[in-house]
Amino acid sequence: MTLLEIRDITVEFPQPRSFVDMLTRTPRPALRAVDHVDLSVERGEILGVVGESGCGKSTLARAIVGLVEPVGGEVLYDGTPLTFDRHSNRRRIQMVFQDPASSLNPSMTIGSMLAELIAYHHLRPPEQVQDRCEELMDLVNLPRRYLAYRPMRLSGGQRQRIGIARALALEPDLLIADESVAALDVSVQASILNLLLDLRDDLDLTIILISHDLAVVRNVCDHVAVMYLGNIVESGPTAELFSSPAHPYTTALLAAAPSFDGSRPPGNARLEGEPPSPLARPSGCPFNPRCPLADDECRTVMPPLAISDGRLVACHKPFASSRQGARTAGPPTGE
Ligand SMILES: Nc1ncnc2c1ncn2[C@@H]1O[C@H](COP(=O)(O)OP(=O)(O)O)[C@@H](O)[C@H]1O
Ligand SMILES: [Mg+2]
């Protein structure tokens, strides 16, 4: 069953105008961070959203939780539109950020921070608040005595658990973890990802896991959506997407990931350079300047996201990058 449906969401950030632009009355340019994105999230699944930095992952998440207002499209939660101004359902969607410490009040104990949150939202009668705080610590596998600690006494991984506890305090159905493990050591990353898996099972949570790192989503996510320059370029079941990527960008991301020995996808595409700025969007397929398979059609016609062999992919040559390998298609352009 679908819990969250994102329909044709577009988010733009107006850019400052130069003095000359003002004099010549050039319209204010807008940076399109999320470009007509459709995505649905099934109840109880863990959906990975991956892509290089700047491709619009956080902006999409912020649009879902209502921190930025989309210029177009809608988000349906459990079949009901989430409106920007009426946040009745918003508590059911919580976000965990990369560095929760920066948003934790350093002078407050963890217990008082959680208690305040629970009281503010009237989630428990006053006499049950302390029990609930202890329950939250149990849920994130931290000792209850940490409730008396201030955040700075804890390690990065422990603070991330507090960030998760704080999100869980609001009893969400959907948790959006935005680069939640990016700043942590690999072993600590694994323990936090395992915690998310347990929480999904124990609390029936639905999770959107955002990461620039494919290795992070690989073992945890049921489905993966790959973003590039504000667009979803491919999405599908994790195992299938990893074993036979349909989009050359996915192929290149996989090839660039260091930890896939033994299960490297076919092809040796490398990811050269950086994604272009959304302000200088290439015509045609947004990936064409970096794509080893790009031809005239790719440079002029934007491929729609369409089903190909059970995968959603926006490419004129789906699966070509993993079937034949990028080797045969010449070196990437712009090298
Ligand atoms: N508040 C903002 N104002 C202006 N531009 C922004 C803002 N937030 C993000 N952007 C731009 O939107 C694009 C997508 O950014 P972001 O969603 O943070 O990507 P990601 O999370 O994938 O790294 C980038 O070009 C970024 O510079
Ligand atoms: Mg981000």
C-alpha cells in the first residue's frame, strides 16, 4: 500500500539579480533544484534516494516535510494531499539530519529535550512522560542514564541515536534520514543502519534513506531512486538495480563506489567531473555531457521516466551501459 505519493513536484529557488539585470529588467532567474519528480513510497519499505551532492535530494526531502514550498506538484500522504500551510499530518513525517548535534540544545539534558517535545505535542499525560523518555532510549539502544547527559558528552554515533529518538518521540509513520550516517565511521554507520532496519520492523516505520553513498543504501533499502540534477533518472528494486543498472549514471555511480569488489556491475564507466549547475542545465538528457553513450538524440531530447524491463528509467538507451559496458562506447566526453 502506498503511504506517500509525490506527484510532479518542482522546487525552485529564486536567484539574486545582478545590478545589470535589474537595469535591463531581466527576469529573476530561478534555480530548479527538483524538477517534476514523481515518486511513491510503499508503507513499511525503506526507499533509498541516491545521487551526487547538489542533485536535489535534500530539497526533495524538505518539500515532503513542508520546509520548502514547491512551485508545482503535490504530495499525497495516505491518499490525502499535504498542504504547505496546514501541517496536520506533518508530525507523522519526521526527518533525521546528518548532524543532529547542531540542532540539539547544548545546555539541555537529553531527558528534558525529549520530555519537552512530548509535552509540547501532548503525546503523553505528564505522569507518563518520563516512562516514554526511557522507552525512547530503549528503542535506540542507549542506556537510560544518558537521559541525564547533555548532548556534547556523547559520541557522533550516540548523538545520531538521540536524533533518531527525538524523531521517534513524535510517533512518525515515515522517517526521512538525510545523510544521517554520512559523518560517521563505517562501523558506526553500519550500527545506525541496523538500528533503522530494526525500527522499521518493530515500529512499522516507513523510511526514506537519503545518501550520496550507494554502499549505504545497498544492504538496507528495498527500493532505490537515483537522482541527477533534480530528476529521478532510475528507480527499481535494490538488488536488480545494483546487478543491472539501467541508466548510465547509475552504472557510473556503481563503478565509482569502492566497496563493491566481487559484485562490480558490468562495464567500466567512470564518473568524470561534476554535475552541471542547475542554472546551466544541458539540453536533452541532463546527464548527456558526462555520458559515454550520448548521441544527438540524447543531446536534444529529454528522455521521459518510463518502464523498461521492470525498471523505471529515463534514458534513450536503457541498460546499454551495463549490458555492453561503457568501454565500447568510447571515452566519456569532457575528459
Ligand atoms: N535554500 C537554498 N537556496 C538556494 N539554492 C539552494 C537552496 N538549497 C539548495 N539549493 C540548491 O539546490 C540544488 C540542490 O541542492 P540539495 O537539495 O541540497 O542537493 P543534495 O541534497 O542532493 O546535495 C543545489 O544546486 C543547491 O545549491
Ligand atoms: Mg543534501
